[in-house]
Amino acid sequence: MPAGGGAITEVLSSIGRISELMFEGHWHAFSKAVESLAQGSLRLNQNLWGSMGGGGGSSLRGSSPVSSGYATRGKQIESKFAK
């Protein structure tokens, strides 16, 4: 008998190639999505906490009190439930 494949062998090898390409494609798409998510999280962390995630710099931008202290009330707040 000649050494070769039949129809079933050809079909199975085609299914194997197709499933391999699908697996690689899905894995590539998934890895790109995870990479984008990681970059977005890093960008958010840099915007929220300046020095986190390699942002560098110890100054806190946008802090209203001097050098990120606590804000104080300008007037007394009355409770609306007090009688």
C-alpha cells in the first residue's frame, strides 16, 4: 500500500490547522486587550497618584491647601437636623 493519507487524514489535518490559527488569533486578541487594560490602568494611576506607576515627581498637583495639608472650614456648619 502506498504511504499517504486518505480523505479522513486530510480533513483532520485541516481541522488541526484551522483550530491552531483560531487559537493563536484569539490569544493575540486577548493579549492585546489585556495590554491595553494595563496601560489604561497605569495612566489612571499616574493621573490619580502622581508618583505611582513610574510617574515620578513628589509634588501633588491640584492640592488646594499648602503642600497637600488638610482643608479647614471657613464657617461653622449647622446641622439641618438640630432643633
